[in-house]
Amino acid sequence: MSKIDLISNEWADLVFEGRNQAYGAYRLRKSTSKRNLWSLLIVLIAAVVIFSAIAIKNVIQANQKVAITTEVELSKIETKKQAKVEKKAPVKIEPPKPVEKVKSSIKFTAPVIKKDEDVKPEEEMKNQDELQKTKTTIGAFNVVGNDEVGGEVLKAKEEIAQPEPPKEEENKVFDVVEENPSFPGGQAALMQWLNANIKYPVIAAENGIEGRVIVQFVVSKTGSISDVRVVRGVDPSLDKEAVRVVSNMPNWTPGRQNGTTVNVRFTLPVTFRLQ
């Protein structure tokens, strides 16, 4: 029995010898070898791709392990480098201060009239004979000297009085005081001044916006107005006009606390009403 090459197309001719070769089965069998070749090529290519992917993956994982190992080793090295023992700063030894040479002296006490039973023995006034016998000098302190020949009598050092720091209450702003600040001429004059100086914003007037803007400000101890801000607003245009007119008010009569002028926080409603 002869061997048949399946890749060759001769077996198809043998099978369909003497038969109708125009039939579709003949053409299908005739092209079998070509399909087999393509199948083998595709399988080989797929196998090469799969093995290549596996090899590349293994190489990448190996590189990552090497990189991680390198990082761990570097971190260990850096940790070892940082774990150095710091040297302590040398202790500064201050040079010994020179000893002041002083003579022995007794404190001079001004004579004070006391009762006999209140006078201590050491406080009794010395007579002239006792003063002449003693070799100690009279100073501001009772001092046991260390150099009676070359030393000096210890004297008190005068301290210059430093100016007192400014009191915090000088810049303090009070909310409640004994005597509140007031507008020159009183409340009626304040309302007249506001009505005469308020310029109704055109935008608010066209849109029919009315309301009361609550403004807060500080009346300083000199009566000037500062720190003007809106506590409760109505409309940005009305709020801005209220701040402007309050900032331009003349100086007030400052408030008083314990008979002294102080800074006082004051709240004022500014009413905007269309006629």
C-alpha cells in the first residue's frame, strides 16, 4: 500500500476519478491542503506570540523584583547613613567673674524716734567714742569686706525707672459705657443730616428697592468715625450708600467711661424709603 501525502492534492483526483469534478465537493477537497497549510501557520504564529508574551512578562517581573530589591537596599543604606550619632555641642565654660574688692561697712540708719522697748540692741545709736574705736566705714549695706586696704565701700546702684508700657485699655473698644457717644445736636440733628446727605441709588430706585440697613462703626475717643461695616444689609447698592454716608459724618461727641473718653462701638439703622 502506497503512502498518501495529505498535503498533496493527488488524493482528490484519485477519489473523483471518473466522477463529476464540477461538483462542489471536488473543489472543497481540492483546497484542503491549502487550508491545512494556513492552519499550521496560524497555530505556529499563535504559539510564537504566546511564548513571546510569557517570556516578556517573565522579564518584566524579574526587572521589577530587581528594582524593588534595589530600592529596599538603598533605603536600608540611607537609614544606616541617617542613624549617625550626633555629636553634642561642647559645653561653654564661662570664665570666672572677677571678685569685687570691698571694705567692711555698716549700714547707715537714719535716726527714728521709737519707744525704748521697741529699740533692738543692734539698732541703738552709737556714741562718738564707739564710732571712733571701730575701723569699719559707714555705707548703704552691712558688708563683710575682703580687702580692707585696697577695697572700696560698696554703694547702692541707682536704677533708672523705665516708662510704663501703654495700657491695653487705651485702644480698647467698648460696647457698653456709662455715657454713650452722641451726634452734635442730638438724635434729631442726626436724622436731618442723614436725610440731607443720602443719595438714593438709581438702580435701587428704578427697581423699587427699600429697606433698613444696619450699620456698625466705632466712635473714637476723639469723636472720629472708623471701622464702618454693614451688620444687616438689604441690597448691595443700598449697603454701599449707607457705608459711604456714615463714613462722611462729622465728629461725634465721644463716649465716656469712668469720666474718661473711650472708643465705643455704635450701631445705627439707615432707612431707605421711596416717596
